[in-house]
Amino acid sequence: MKLEMKGVNDAIKTLQLAGDKLQRKGIVAGLKAGCKVVQAQAQADAPHKTGATAAAIKIKAGKRKKGRVSYLVTIGQGWFKGDEYYASFVALGHKQGKRKLGDKRKDIPGNPYLKNAMNQATEAALEAIHNTINQYLREIMDK
């Protein structure tokens, strides 16, 4: 999901005038702040039978390419990996029963709490990104 930030264009243009290293630091700080907002919402929305799923919601650095930085809010080591692999079944849905039953297996619908958290926290995350980048710019200007 791509997010568009309004009112941040001036801040980003100012940040682009700084060197590449300072620019990357400001953007990374902003992205992490936005991800923390989504992470908090996802932890609140996650199923809480034992609390392990909510505790496993982490912020991870995504793949970096030239001129591109990304951060992800994910569960544990990733979808269907690690000790919290079952959280993927809860989020995405699954079929109940042995595979040899074929189409007779019962469909269990998913609980898309990560997607819902992203939708609910979008505005707050964008505001956190905007505020963090602006704060970073003020710190650069004061030096």
C-alpha cells in the first residue's frame, strides 16, 4: 500500500537540499515513527488469546535500492515463519481438515488485523512521519 503525504512536499524538498546521508537519516526516522503508530494499532487489534501474536508484531527494514528506503510492520520473522507462523493463518484465513478431503474442507475466513490497523492508523502515521521529518529538519537548521 502506498501512502501519499500532503503538505510534506516542501519538507522533502528542503531535505533533498541536505546531503544524501542527512536526507536518508531524516526519511528513515520519519518512516520508523509512522511504522510505530501502525505497530501500536496492530498490537491493539491482534487476537489476544495468549498475547504472543501481539508481542510478535515488529518493525523491520525492507529492501533498499538506490534512492529507495522502506520499513515494514510484520509478524515475527515473516508470513508462515518462526514461532508465530500460526498468526499468518489467523490473518489470511485457511481451510480446516485434512487435504485429502479436497473441496469438502471448511473455509475459515481470515482476520485481517494488520490491514485494518494500517487503514485505521493511516492519518496518524502520516502525521507522525510529517512531524518527525520536520523536527529533523529543525535540528539540521539549528546546527
